Amino acid sequence: MLRELATAVSGAKTRLSAYLAAADALNPYDIPFALFYQVNEEGNLAELVAARGLSADSAAAPKEINLTERSSCWSLVDVLQSREPLLITDVVDRFGHISVEPWPESPHSAFILPILSSNKEIVECLLVAGISPRLQFNAEYHSFLELVAQQVESSIATARSYEQELARAEALAELDRAKTTFFNNVSHEFRTPLTLMLGPAEDALTDQADPLSLNQRQRIEVMHRNGLRLLKLVNTLLDFSRIESDRASAVYEPTDLATFTAELASVFRSAIEKANLRLVVDCPPLREPVYVDREMWEKIVLNLLSNAFKFTLKGVITVRLHLVGNSVELAVQDTGIGIKAAEIPHLFERFYRVKGELGRTFEGSGIGLSLVQELVKLHGGTVQVSSVEGEGSCFRVFIPTGCTHLPAERIGATRTLASTATLASPYVEEALRWLTPESESVQQVKNQSVRKITFAPTYPHVPSTASSRILLVDDNADMRDYLKRLLNERWQVETAANGAIALAMIQQQLPDLVLTDVMMPEVDGFQLLNTLRTDPVTRSIPIILLSARAGEEATVQGLQAGADDYLIKPFSARELMARVETQLQMSRLRQELSANRFKNEFLMTITHELQSPLATILGWTRFLQTKSFDPDTTARALAAIERNATIEAKLVKDLLDVCAIISLKLRLKSEIVDLVALVQNSVATFREAAQAKRIQLVETVSDGVSSNIFADGDRLKQVIANLLDNAIKFTPPGEQVTIGLECFDAGVQITVSDTGIGIRPDFLPYVFDRFTQAEVPSRHTPGGVGIGLAIARHLIELHHGTIEVASEGEGQGATFTIRLLLINATKLDSNAFA
């Protein structure tokens, strides 16, 4: 019987059908009667949902049993509470003689079993199984009934899962219907205010009797252009809602598709050629007209062309239309960035956008290709895509020729719904706005050699807010123009079309504030924020994020990522100006505090260090003035005066350098420097000092090193001298100091290594900090103010290079590495050079 029971309940899709199937499958010879009582969610009522062997009016089969109190009927409450089976032996005493098949005798006993839910936490059903009057209720019978209950329990769990899945599907379907209705209603509602915005704007732009001033015309043009863009998006949503609700009323007309397609493609020619691309249109005449909805075909072609233009930065865009068997094939092919194989299956999903790809803009709703697919389906056709990453993509649309595949009532029909066609102008104007100078520099940034981003250093200075420089980053040209016009009234503003361009600009000159959009191609706002916050040089720059993502969660995410402020679009001009002013003022106050702390530290340190050599000079000078000494003593005195005067001169020079750094007046003298000769001269200068300590000073120059570099030779020599001086000072007699010059990927590398006292691991991160000196043995007491390496780092970073230090630990020596890029003079920061 268990096999038959399993078969009977296996196809049940609901719990009720599972109960009924189980009841019908039970063998009356083993189970004379069976009652299935389903427990409600509150657990206070059991309802009879299936029965076998007992008539509907039997006293032993009540329709409902109250589970809040014990009943004289079946002891269901006890089983519900204990979750254990219960044997009832007084069935006749409770209900009298029960007439059931197949025996004339009445069952005397019944077994009540709990059927648990799938998680075994609640009792879902109570099974009352009659025991055959002709069988002994032994362990085997007991096990058999438990197996029956387990089989029913399994089928109930499966049915419940199916019910839940069905409920979820129905809820999603209802949600989808509600969304479609909403989009349909809201799209219609949008069109009225859009008409009232676009109409007066067009009137103002074409008014010859009362023409607009230049500034007013520019503002109205921005409104009109973006109103058309919004109308295009609204119409796309309306198209989707009509398709989903089966209300899309296509009007299929015989069309000279080759000529029509060529005309649509040629509309994009100006934008494509302005982007230094080629447009190839290959649409030879077809032997017969093709039945299409002209408005829908226009959207198919323009969406595919717009998509190709967005992701093609060089090369060719080709539009072909040919007959292939009984179909016509439209192919839009490009030599763009291509698509990753893993992304292709998702391309036609609604609102799906490929992330992290280099394009002219990150803007878009992610529904253009999905709409193309839906419109093609309405023509009985298909759309395919093939792509090779880095080489380009090809979208192919196939639609059948003839008209037998189309609804007869829609051929040549009258259009009953409002048109959603916007002509080609919004597509082309949007494409042209991607071709601003900032956008054209995207490819230049992409073509740069991959290397670590380094920024020119900043030191405490307090610019007035009026002279503050703001870097505005947004991939929308209209938004850049609008914000720049607002901000230019009070501050200096530079713009970038995405985060990658912004980083390149920041490498050249640090801004006082960064105002950036979040969603941009290649490097978005959060990536830009993270890069700036992880670099010590740019960590303190105020950053304001602009985003269309509203809500507390989006704001919190931006602030947690390290932004100083988060502004949600749309925002008012007054709010923007106030936020920017506030951040600049706060930055100014922070810089003032930092500058004051720096000056106090510097004055305290430099005063102490100046006193020591000055005291020695004055002391020997007074001795020489008061009496005569023998020649040896006089010579020793003059040597001490010269040595301490040299120390004093170096301190004064460092003092002047630090003052120049603080006031941002330190400038490099640009010239062609023979780097090999510079290194050799530096080594020669320290040869005598090294020999005095019996230190071997080794010089190595690799083959193929570029001898000439555009740099400030005196400043590079100052850095090398500082490193050699430290190396000799902290290396014991008899050891070795090595200076090397070699090539690396994009430049040259200078290394100064020693076998001296080394650097503790915990001190390594602070080696280049101002006024920081490691504790060293007394025989190596360095003296100085602890700014030599800080100045060295600043000078190297002004050359757009890097300086790093490595040491295995105390007693293991140290290696300082300078990397300088071989870049043209025109690419160096003009503000860093005199």
C-alpha cells in the first residue's frame, strides 16, 4: 500500500489535493477509516479536510474540533501538545458501533499521528487512522502507520513548497502588472507637463520678434535639449508598458526599407565624423517592400546606432541591410570596446548595464537594447549579437519578408494610440553632447601607460576661499556647463568628464575641493573618492558627491565611503553654493590649525639646532680675538668654525626650503640634466667622507640608461646628497654604501643602499615625516632637524616621481629608491617650475 500511496500523492500541487489523494489511496483492509484534520495557523482549530471510510454525518467525523480545550471526541489536543502518536482504545465507548467496510465488526481502536511541517517546528495536520478489528496492533502495525504518516508528511511539504512558489509567482505577476499600469499612467501624465515645457521653450528659441540674449538662449537650449531627452525616456517607458499590457498597436506598412534605413543612419553621420570615426552605410535596394511599423523601425535603428557610437572611440561604424533567404537582415557593426562573453546573455535584459566599461558616458537607462528586442519580436523577428572584447560588436536584426506572419488587422491600420516617436534629433543631440573636449580626453587617459598614481604633495597653506580651485567631475556635458557657470561666479573651476581624467588632472595640480558625480564611465565617483582618500597627499581634500540616488541609505553610503558631503539631484543653486562654501571654510580652518602647529614645531626645533653650531663659532671667535695661539691651535679653531658654519648654512638652506614649501613657492628650474654625470659628481663629492670612515663607496650604472632627463639638476643633486650623507653617517667603518642607476618600465631608478644600522619596521612608515628621527646608538648621533628626507620626498614628487625606503630591520642596512618618469617637458606641472 505504501507504494500506491507514494504514487497517488506524488503529483499533488496543493495540500488539499495531497490530503484527498492520500485518503483515497489508503487500503481499508489495513486502515478501515482515516480522518485528516488540518491545523490552522493560530493552532486553535482543526478542520476536517479529507476522510475515508466514514460517512459525512458520522459522529466520529466532526467538521471542526476546538483545540483550546479537551474534547470527548478525539484527543487531538494531547497529540498537538506532545507531538507524539496516541493510541485510542475506546472508540466504541466514544462513538458507538461504527459501520465501515470491509468487515461487519466495528473498529475498537484508532491511532492518532501528528504530521509535522517541513521544518519540524509545528504540527500541520493530525491523522486519525482506524485500526482493523481483525489485526493485532503490534510493533509492526505501529511502524506501518508511522510510515504512512511520513509519506503524507513528505507530500504535504512538497505541496506547501509548490503553493509558496505559486504565491510568489502570482505576487510578482501582480507587481509586474501594477508596475506596467503605473508606467503607463505616469508616462501619460509626464507628457502633459513636458509639452508645456518644450512648447514655450521652442517658441522662445524661434521668436524673431523678441529674440533672447545669448546667455538666456544658452539656458533655454539646455532646458529644451534635456526636455527632449526626458521625453525620449518617457516614450520608451510608455512603449514598454504598452507591449507588456498587449496594447502595442503596430501599424505595418510596405516600406522601401533600404532607403529608409540609409536615411536614418545618415542622420548620425555628423556626430560620427565629428568624433573622428567613419560611418559606412551599405543598404542596396531590395527587390520588394518590407512590411514594418516605421516608428518602431526608426527606434530599432537609432537605438543600435546610438549604442555603437557610445562604445566606439576609434575606427568604423557600419550599417548594412541585405536580404538573407526569406528575411531581411539589419547589421550594425562597430570597432568599439567589445563585450565580455559573460555579459552577452544579459544584454537584452531590462535595466541591465555592463559595468566598468570604457564608453563616452555612463548615462543611460539600460532599456534601449531590451526595447529593440521587443520591437523586433513584434515584427516576428529576432535579434542576435556577436562580439570580441577589445575588437568590437555586431548586432543583427532579422525580420521575415512578406506579411503572412503579421496580424492581418494591423496591416495598413490606423494608429489608435498616441505616437511615441521623437524623430532622430534627441538621439543625435545627445550623442553630440558626448563629444565635449573633456570627453575627448577619455581615450588619452586610457592610452597612458599603467603605473602607480602619485600626486604632487601639499603642505600647510591657507588660500582665501575666493581663490579656491574646484575640480568638477561629471560625464554629462550639460551638467558640467551648468555647474561651472554657477561656481565660476565665486571660484576657479576646472572640469573633467570622468574620474580617470580627474585623477590625471589632480596629479598635475591639487584642487582645493572636488565636486563629483557618482555614476561615470571607467572610474566612477566612489572609485575616485577611494583613490584620493587612500593617498596621504590627497586625503584631506574636501570631496562632495553628487548623485541621483535619493534616500537616507544612499547618503549614509556616501558619507561612510569618506565623502565630506552628499548632495542629491535635483538641488537648488543656493544649496550647492552653500555646501561648497561650507566645505571650503572648514578646509581653510583645518589648514590654519595645521599650519600653526607646523610653524610652532619648526620654530622650536630649528631654534635649538641653530644654537649649537652658533655657540661653537662664537666661542672660537672670541678665543681668537682675546689672545694669540700657536699655528696648530689656530688651524684647529678655524676648522671648527668652518665646520659649524657649514652646518649652519645647511640648516639655513633647509629653513628656506621649508618656508618655500609652506608657502607653495618652491619652484623647480627646468633643464636637460645628464643624470649619469650628476650621479658621478655626487659620488665624487662624498668620496673623501667615505674614505675617512673606511667605507667602500660603490657606483653602478646599468647599460641602456637614458642619460638625459628633463628635471631640476640642483634639486636632484640635493636629494642624492642627502641620501649619501645619511648612508655614510649611519654605516659603520669598513662597510659599504652603493649608489645605482638603472632603467624601469617608464623611467629611471636611482638606489642608495648601505650595510649600516638599518631601520626598525615600526619606524619605516614615518621615515619621510617632518621632524621625525629614529633613535640610534650614540656613536651615530645624527643631529639635524629631521626634515631632510621630508624635503627630499617633496622634491621628488614635484618631479612626478616616487621615493621609497626598505629595510630588513636593525643592523640589516637600508635601501632608498627613487623612480623618475621619462616624460616630456610639456607634461610636467608648469606651476612647479620657474
